[in-house]
Amino acid sequence: MSSRPWLLPRDQRTLGWAVLAYLALSAAPVCWLAARGQLTTVESPRPAPRLWVNLNQAGPAELSLLPGIGPALAERIVARRETKAFRYVEQLRDVRGIGPKTMDKLRPLVFCGAATDEGDRRGPRR
């Protein structure tokens, strides 16, 4: 094996200057746009955690996490459920205070499962 360097010192300097010039020219457009205020950052929104609530099991606290459902409306949902379990999501319309707009927001977030965890093998009813 030869102990001769891969590049001679003058070639190393030339390569170093070439790399430095390349980096400077590559960064110039970004700096120019930033100085003009045309460079904006785009934040990629993180997906919101998926909330899927069983109307026949959720308590008032969990129901209050749903959009358009406050503590009073959550209590009314629980009261309705205690008289008759929900079989279909559309039965939420029976609860005073839930109109078409609220229903549109809730539909993808709720389901009607069994009243307990046992026996819920068939999957949710929509």
C-alpha cells in the first residue's frame, strides 16, 4: 500500500472551495426569499386523537369531550340512556338540545354498543 494521500493539498483546497461555493449558492435563494418575507413555514397538523364513544357506556365526563356537548347535555344523554338504551346513533336526536348540526358533528364520533363490555362481539351499531 502506498502512503500517498488521496488528494494533494492544493486539490484539497480546491475541493473545499468548490463545496463552500456550492453551499453558498444553494442557500442564496432561501436567504433572499426570507429577506423579502416570502418564505413561510408550513406546519403539518398532527392528526387529532381518534375519539370513539359508546353511547351506552360513556359517563357525563366522557360525553362532555364530544363537540357541542356540555355538562348539562351530557347529563341529559345519560338520563335518556337510563330510561332506554340507545340502539342507533340517530336516537340522540330524542335528547333535547341535539339538533341536526350537532348530530352531524357527533355521528362519526359515537356508536351504540352493548351497555356493558360483555356481549359486545358483534361490533358497534351506527
